[in-house]
Amino acid sequence: MNQAESPRHPRVASLILGIMLTLIGFQPRVWAAESATGVYLLGYQSTMSGYLPGPGFYLRDDFYVYQGNAKNVPFSRRIEVDVRSRFITDLVAATYVTPLEILGAHYAAGIIWSSVANDFLKGRLHPVLRTGEGNYTGVSDLTVTPVNLGWHLGQFHIMAMGNFYAPVGSYDPNRRLNTGLNRWALEPNLAVTWLQPKYGQEFSISMGYTVNFENPATQYRTGNEFHLEYFLGQHLPKGFAVGLAGYVYNQMTADTGPGATRGAFHGQAIALGPCLTFNGKIAGHDIGLNARYYNEVKLVNRFNGQTFFLTLSLGI
């Protein structure tokens, strides 16, 4: 990096920070998604979220456990008054970073496939107040990233990508539990990592805006959703890093459609927790491990609980 480039970095940092604070602070009247769940898995991004590795093929596996409670949740064609849920899934992601450069950035594409290992629910069903429980396993919805651009600008690393979500998971509006949400969605995403190479401090943010389409089985259209994830931490010797990770969620527009008969549900989420990572090499291949725990400290009309991620990544 030459000296002529260095003054640009504080301005870039100020701009990114300003956008982040504006989006966090901007909290208009908001609503809650159908099933109180978005197509994007909150907490998926954490450390080094803005860093795109060099050309090659990369695999990532995430083991995810969530346990929480919710009240007055729109599930398919019914309202669950009091719900307890435990959700376990495994997500497998494949990314190919090409040697092709576009606007000074490497071009990559990827796909995420997930399977739901267990989905447990117990609650009271409105208007007939009865309890019920069950589990359902199967394939969940598919995430495709046809465009992913990564820049490396000195201490700043930036990724801009576009995702779309395909409803391939099992869904039945007459069933209380499903492994898919039965709705298409589009999502632009911007992630930025600042890494101080000499002393190892890192700050990463990842922001996405999800545009949902109607669930044709229930004629319910979930409003558009904004999510922001962050990591603030310290890189240590021998490839380890430790820090604080978290996320902020806001639904920005109303749920609409003939199926949204219960009116507006206000919805927000804030979570934070510890994150521990290791990055190294095995037989010349990049390998990474990431364990993180999120405790949701502020929830409105969404599931309120705890999340655990265990992530393994491998460069081939």
C-alpha cells in the first residue's frame, strides 16, 4: 500500500460506520415474519465476514442449534399462542473463487444446502386452545449466491454479494412443523472486515436486506427484513482469535396479503455472545474452526432464546 492510498481508509471506515449506525438507529414501525422466522439464519456471519480468500474451491459446514420461546406467532394458517421450539440443522456451503477480476475484485459464486435434523414444537393453538408437540426432519430451503465480489484494500476487506432463496424444503400449510418456509426471497449483502495486521485487532460487519415474496399456500407475504451481524475481537498467536459476536434484526415493511389476517406484529431482535476461532493449515490446505454462542437480549414478536454455531471450513 502506498502513502497516497492511506488517507482513503479513514473515510471508508467513517462511511461504513455511518451507514451501520443509521440502519441500527432507524427503527420505524416494524412487523414480524410468518412463522417468526426469516430465510436468513441470523448469526451465520461473524469473524472475517468481509474477507474473500484467494482463488480456489472452499467447503463450509455449520452445525446449528437453537432453542427459544415465542407468543402469538403466525404459523401457516393458524396462530400459535405459546410456543417452545428446539431447532437443530446442518448447513453445507460450497464456494468457488475464480481467478476472474471484475472492478478490481475477485469473482466468486456459491450455494448453501441445509438439512433439518430435528424440529420440536409445543404450544397452544388459537382459537382452539389445545397443546401439541412433534418433530419433523428433512431438507430445508436452498441458498444460491450467483455473484460474490471481494476486494482487498490494505487493512480493509470488502465483499458484495447477491443471494436468492429457493423454497425446496418440505412444506404443508396444514402441518404445524415444516422444514421449509415456502417463499422465494432475494437479498443483497455487504460485508466489511477491518484487520490490523501488526497487532491483530479485527472489526467485521455484515449487512443484508431480504426482500420476501408471497407464500402461495397461505397467501401471506412477509415484509422485507434487515439484518446486521458483527464481530469485534483480537487475533492471537498460532492462528487463534477471540471476541464478541452479535446481530441486530429489524423487519422494515409490513406483512401483507389475504393470509395476513391478524394485523401488524412488531418485530425486532438483538443478540450477542462470545466467539472463538482457529485458522491454520492441514496438509497444505486452509482449515478453520469457529464456535460461537448468541444470547438474545431483546426480542419483539420473534422467538426468544439462545443459538450455538460450530463451523468448519476447508480450502481444497
